[in-house]
Amino acid sequence: MLLIEENRSKKLSFGKQTWLLIIGIIFIASTLRSPLTSVGPIIAPIRDGLGMSNVLAGFLTTIPLLAFALISPFVPKLSRRFGMEITLFCSLCLLTAGIVIRSVGSITFLVIGTFLIGVAIAFGNVLLPGLLKLSFPLHIGLMTGIYSISMNISATLASGISVPIVEKTTFGWQGALGVWAMLAAVALLLWLPQLKNKVSTESAGQTVAKGKANSLLRSPIAWAVTFFMGLQSMLFYSTSAWLPEMLISTGMTAEKAGWMFSLLQLAQLPMTFIIPVVIGRLKNQRGVVVGVAALYLIGYGGILFGGSALIPLWMIAIGIAGGAAFGIAMMFFTLRTETHTEAANLSGMAQSFGYLLAAIGPVLFGFLHDATSSWTSPMIIFLAVSLVLLASGWIAGQNKKIGF
């Protein structure tokens, strides 16, 4: 098993094929958040244009999370049957179609397209950590950092330009959502060279993986990783869906609120690269988890109690915490496992149960806001989730493997 991974690593360590693979990974990563983060800043135009309630508007963010939860357990099995390369290629085709359908301009197509986008992104979410462990076993931290920062750069850009597209062009919210089909199409073309390099994971330890997959549900470490993944996702997607609206309610313009959210995501960028590189060298990750929880509490607490003058500071604190939390979650898939198939199985479990947990957030926040006509209750939930995140990260951060 290790010999197979080592030989593949050597094969891809130099030359054109390595760079084609890296570029393909970068562009796939860039499609995994941008179709989602483009929604939050323009949720009001979408809601008003289609006559939706806040609960239904919040459900737009929840739909992809439910798709993640539904599809993620099946992704490793499909990958083992067809190969990671062709499975990712098909997911990019589905993603491009979903973005186009979502942008047609009706509630029905909006919901269907959003679900298809969630299904497609679930494949990339689950498979990329395993692909990195398989292809770059000696450089997992570096490649995870590159993958993470690519994802967050595109997410930052998406949240920043959505409002200008709506307000300063004739394309409206449909154009602001549909533009990301071009990025998905580019990623699709750049991934084509990988189809001739299909790797069979059947020969790379499937038998071992099956036994480990069965033991995941009995592993405290696996469940801790799952809760950490789910809670950091709940914070991210709930923030993406409603933070711009929270800021607008304080008197901020929609465009400025969108750029404040971009500042939050900009603050994520250094951490999404640095954290995966650094924490893989640590004996355990508990100290970093404590720092992440503290920054979340400072950021969300600042928005709730600190007034509007320091909002940029609160955005930076939440952004640093979010970038670090995401990097830790991605690295847990490889740090807590022995092989790439174990990593894919743990990723599938964490993203299935984790995103089901995360899906509660956006709808709950919209419901609480409608029920109380205030953002206080949702902000208190942010603080409570940050504390539970600390507890799960403390368990997942110990130097142990799943099943041991």
C-alpha cells in the first residue's frame, strides 16, 4: 500500500504531468465555494425579486449542505468504481449545468440548480483530501494549503463582486449567480488531461478501507472530526447567508456590507495556507484549536456587544478563525488516518453528518430573525457553537488515529 503511494508520488514529483495535476486541483478548488458565497451579499435582491420569505431565502444556503450530507457517503464508493479523475470530471459537468439552471430566474429552477450545485461540490469536498494524500503523500500540508487558499480566493472574489454585478450591470442577480458557470467550465477543460491517468483505488487498499469504514462510526476521534467539520461549516455558511443582512440592518449599504464580508474572507486567506503547512508538524493540534475558538468568540462577541465602529476588526477576527478552522478540518482527514482511502472515508463521514448539522444553521438563523425581528438570538447561537467547536476540536486534536 505504502509502496504504491510512494511510487505514484515519485511519478508526479517532476514534469508537466505534475503541474497539470496541480493546476487542475487549484481550479477545481476554486469552484467549491464561489457558487455559494456569491449568494449571501445579494440574498435581498433574490428574495425580493422572487417574493420569498427569510426562511426560504435561508434555505438557499441550506440546500447545498443537505446535498453534501446526502451524497457524501456514496462518493468514496463511486470513486473506487470509476476512479477519482473521471468522478471529479463528471462532478464538474454537473456543477456547470447546475449553475446555469439556477440562474434561469424562477424559484423552481433556483432550487433545482442549487441542489445540483450541492451534489457536484460534494464530490470535490470528499475526494480532494484523499487525492492529495494519494498523489502527494510527502507534501500533504503544502498541497492542502494550496487547495484551501484557492478555494477561499475565489470565495472572496465571489462575495465581493456579486453586489456590483447586480447594481452596476443589466444582468441582475441572475447574472451575478450565473457568471460562475464560466469558472466551472474552465476547471472542466483543465481537468481533461487527468482522464487518461485514471488511478484504480481498488489496487490501492480498498480491502483495508472497507474494514476501516465500518469502524468509523465506533471511533470517538472520527466523531470529533465530524463535529468539528460540521460546526465550522455551520459558522461559515450561516455567516455567508446572513452576515451581510446583519450589517445592512445597522445602517450599512449593501455594497459596503458585501465588501465587509469580503474582508472577512480576505482575512481567511493567509490562514488557509499557513495552518495546513504548520499543524502537520505539531504533535497535536489542541493549542491551535483553542486559539481558533477564542478568535470566533472575540469576533462574534464584538459584533453583538462591541458596536459598529470596530466592525472591520470583528470581520478580521472571524476571518482568521474561519480560515484556520477550515484548514484544521481538512488536515484532520489526513492526520487522523493512515491511507488515502481511509482519508476519503473519513472525509465522506465528516461531510455527511457534518453538513447535515451545518444545514440547520442558515434556516434556524432566518427563523429566529423572523420570530424576534432581531439578530441578537442568532448571534448568541454563534457564540454557543464556538464553544462546542472548541470541545470537539480538543478531542480531534489529540495525536491519535481513527479506530485506535
